Amino acid sequence: MRALRILLIVVVILGGLFVIADRVAVNFAEGEAADRLKTTENLSATPDVSIKGFPFLTQVVGGSLDDIEVGITDYEAAAGNGAEKIRIDDLRADMRGVEFSGDYSSATATSATGTATIAYDELLKTAKSEPTQVAPGVTANVVGLSDGGNGKIKVTVEATVLGTKLPEPVSVLSSVTVIDGDTVRVKADGLPKFGGVEIAESRVRAITDFQQKIDGLPGGIQLDKVQAAPNGVEITVKGSNVRLAG
């Protein structure tokens, strides 16, 4: 009995040491992965990297990790028009089936899903914020974007008719969708009225409707779905064979 008790104590101690070693190793790996991702994606701040699953060391020996979560607070994505950028807030991605190269210099996830937010003031940069003529004597421009409820964006337009600014801006609810995996499109469900003046639909939509291209998301992930929310446009992203490093 005494020998069995000693054996059990040894097993418990060794198990505890293994758990400690495993957690130390995973913390080190998370730090290294975060630093490499910061360099690869040219980030201004170090991202959050969390390696899921236990034990970590046996996953490494097998050459792959089950699940890695990545969080980037502020990501500057290409806006599809040269050097201009658009800020994406709180980008979170869940990487599944992450496999390493033989020398651990690169890693690729079989699949990835995630979420992100684009603030309304960022999206407003794409809209017609400068007064534009929509009819003889009538100019209009978008002055605000906000949550319209039920997944819609409220587009607020200010208009001037024959040199007189309308006393109140007009608003229209718009649908927001993803096209081609890299573009957010905002399209008015109806047309606003500018002081009773009849204006061709195409001229009005030149003000109310717009698109924002978003290129170069981390690892090649793409836009999937989008909807309006209180703090901005919430985006769902996805990808396959997503490169994490290397």
C-alpha cells in the first residue's frame, strides 16, 4: 500500500509539472505568434493571440493546432483606391486546423471565421459628403450615417434648393450588403424628397448609394455578411487556407 501511495504521489507531481510546462510553453508560443503576426501584417500594436486546446505540447508534436483565436483592436485595411485606408475596429478571428511548416516558420489555418466593426464615421468618408448638384438649383450631400434599426443604415442628407438650405435634413433607410467578398454596398430602400422638387432617381442615388471596397484583410480572409448596428456596421468574415505567418 505504501508503494502504491508513493506511486500515486509521483504521478500527481509529474502530472502537475507537465501541466505547468504545457502552460509555460503555450504562453511563450502565443507571444511569439503575436509578434510574428504584428510584423507580417505591419500592425501598429501587438495583437491578442490565444491558443486553445489542451495539452498544447502534444498538438505541437503532431504539427498542428486545433484552434487559435486572434484579436486586432484597430486594423487599417486598404480601401481599394491607392494609398487610402479604412479603419476596422475589434477584428476577431477564430482559426481552425492550424498546420505548421517543418521549421515552424509559417502557419496556415484550414478555415477561419470572425467578426469586425466599421464605425459609421469611417464609412461616411466614402459617401458624398461634399454638396453635389442633383438637379438645376438643387444640391445635396450626406451628412450622417447611423443605425436605422432592423439591420438598416439611416442615411441623413442635407439639401439646398435655389440657394436656401432646407430647414431639416432628410433621411432614408438603406440596406447594407457584401458583394464579391471585398465590398460593402449601401443602397437606399426608397428615395428622399427635397422640398417637393422632382429629381431623377439616378441623380438621387448618386448621393444616397455608395460602395466601400475593403482589401488586404489578415491572411486573406474575406467579407461574408454585414448589417447595421448601434456602433457601426458589423461584419462577419470567413476564409480558407488562411495564412497566419510566413
